[in-house]
Amino acid sequence: MALSKEDIFKTGPSPEEEKYNTAVELMDAIDCVERFERAVTSLRSAAAMFEELGDYEDARKRRKQCADKADQIEREGCEKTLQTAKDMYDKAKTKSDYIAANSEYRRLKKFAAYADKAEAGDKACHAGIRKIETRKVYKRRAIALAVIVVICMVIMVTPLSYIVKGFGHKMLGDYKAAINSYDQVEYLPGVGTMKKSCYYKIAKKYDDDNHHKKAMKVYRLAGAYADAEHRTTRYQKRFMRKAEIGTKVYYAGMRWMVLDKALLGEKAMLIRSTPLSKEELPSGKEGENLKGKKLTEFLNGKFTSANFSDREKVMMGKEITAKKRAGMQTVETKKEDIVKNPIFVLPEDTISEYKDNLPPDWDPNGIYPVVWVSFR
């Protein structure tokens, strides 16, 4: 049978067929939806589309199926969510528990049959939160009072008083004041650990507030307390990986300039932003004519021990090649020497290659430590 012109130039489905197919997709999509509210919304939208289609194919039948299914899912979903909210409220012990329960109650507010119950649950959760916050206030006041009493009982001229003050400040969350107190008696056993725990708390707060650079610096002051070293090196690697050549980075408690980066950004050569000060150099005869082998031994001995943590030492001198690669300058130093002595100074004949990225106020007579670090 010959095709008519209309059939020949027909370009796609009719508007009714498109709407029908869309409604069917919405109807079938509820199997992939986790939250019942979205399933109800999808079904009601599909039912509305089928209603508009009238007698098109089985649209009326499907509209009724969607409407009935939406009512069923809404009823069952609301009941289940209400029960979950009640169980969470009954078991709530902390502020976060009440907040979680309240989030379940709030899901029910848009359903008229459950709006009153949702509102009552919302008020109950807020009352629970206020009760906990009030309890915390009284607890802090009780702690403050107890600390004051203890301090009054301690002879204020003894070193022990600084520990008591530090402990009191720490309990009240004033970690900087606690550190100031601990500084007065840092020579006493255990005080160093107390001080580091305060630094850790401060760093953790910076971390929680997304001030990661500040957190990194304060974590390092916490030394080996808890996982402070791990967090310090993790942030050091992250920021070094992002740093461009010629910019400053923080490493081992010091500021460095990025002189060079290896392929794929796995390694970087750093030079300290400032030369070694007189206080950092060895005194007496040991500091005289500090060049060549003597300088290398000092940088990789006393200087490294005094300034680098174990994790920071692990980052140094890893798998550095002595070969020059495309787009990368490399100081001609034997691989085994770099691994054995990862800290060095730039040879005079290579300084000109890095002149554009050297630290500001470059002192030709200064000693600027240089180190390769790995981000792996």
C-alpha cells in the first residue's frame, strides 16, 4: 500500500504520545526512588498527565493506578517516618540525636493529615535541645566553680598552680590561656603533652572551620600528639602539590620557596625563604669555615634532627633522578647522595638557572637549605 504524504513527512511521535510516554516513565521510575515523598510527587505528576490525555489509550486506567498508588505510598511512608521519628526522639541523648529526629518530623509537615503531629514532634525536639544546652551551661558553671575552689586551695606560689590554672582553662575551652599557663612550667614531666593536647584542640577547630592552612601550622606545634604529625604532613603534601614554581610553601615549621617541580607534580625542590641565622649555625670551631662536607654533615645531622619530624624526614629525598628531563631543571647530584644527604645547598654554577625563583632579599653569602620532597 502506498504511503500518504503525511506518513512520508511525519517526523516523530504526536504530542499525546510524548506526554503518555513521559507519564509512563514517571510512573515506572518510583522503583528507583528512596524517599517516599519523591515517589508520591512522581505518581501525582504522572496522574495529572494521564488526566489531561483523557481517553488516549489506557490513560484513564493508568491515572487511577497512579492516584491509588500515590495515596498508598503517602499513607505508608508517613506512618513509617512518624514511627521512625518517635523512636529516634525516645532514644535521643544528645543534641545531634534530637536534630536527627526533628528532620524526620519535618518531612511530614507538607502532608495535611500529619501536619499537627509533625508540629508537635518539632516542638518536642526543640525542647529536648534546649534542655541539653541548659544542662551544658550548668555543667560549665559547675566546672568553673570547682576549678576556682581548687585554685584557691593550692598554694599559688608553687609550680603546681600553673598546672591547675592550665587544666581549668582547658576544661573551659580556653586553650590559648591554658598553653600560656603550661609555658611557665614546661620543664615539669607531662606538661609538654598537656600543652600539645591544647594545640591539637586549636588545630582541630581550625580544621572544622575549613581553615586548613592555619590548622596545618598548629597541628605541627602539637608534635606527635594523637595523629597531629599525620595531619601536618597530609596538609603539607596537599599544599605543595598545588603550589606553583616561585611560590611559598610551609614545611617543617619553616617557609620555603618552590624552586622546581618534577613531572606529574610528584616531587618538588624547595629552598628556604631565609638563610640560616647565627643562632641556627654551630658555635665555636664547629661553625668555622662551614662549607663542603662539613656543611652537608651539619644540614643532614643537627639541623635535620632539630627541625624535622619523622614523617617530614620520610618525605625527603625519595627517588630523585639526577637526569635532566624535558621542562624540568635538576641539580646535578648523584641519586645516592640525595637519598643519604637530602638537604644541600645550590651549587654556585646552578644558582643562575633559578635566579627568577630565588627567595626575596637573596644574600649571596647566606646559607639557604635546599631539599627535594615527595608528595607520595
